[in-house]
Amino acid sequence: MYRTLRLCSSGGGFEALPEPPRPVDLARIRAALESAHVPVLDARVMLIATLEVEVTISRAGRLLFKTADPAIADRAFARLRPLLEGGAPGGGPAGHD
């Protein structure tokens, strides 16, 4: 579902978009995050997860990693991606566009 992590146009963070574009089930994602002991705030239209960095997850599936450090964004993405895709925590390195 998620393949790459890229620098946001503002340069203040990194984003990942689902491929193909599709809405996500925030309730399922919240449950997966909580099961993995990831602090998460449910703001109804988005989730805010606290990993090594804060990550916003929108209903459209967009992930926004609030860091300008690509290594931190990569590690957070690797941890978050399997939870979003319905797998177990962990994951490998993410690519960059």
C-alpha cells in the first residue's frame, strides 16, 4: 500500500501516500497502534501517533512525519507501515523519491 517516503514541498517533514490512493480505516489503525503500544490521539478526521517523531495519519491515508531528518522519518515509517498494512510491527527500510 505504501511504497515511498518523500520530502514534503515545504521541506519541514516527510510524507507517504498510499498507492493506489484510497481511504483508510482509522478505527482499525488506531486499534493496531494501541495494540503495538504506540501512543495515539484520535482527532476523528485524523490520528496523531507518537513514535520517535509525531506522525499524522489522515482519512485519505496520507502520512506526515514531522521531522526534517530523513533517517528518523525512515525508522518511523518502517515501524508504522506494517501496522497500517495489517501486518506485524517491524518492517524494512523505506525508499525515497
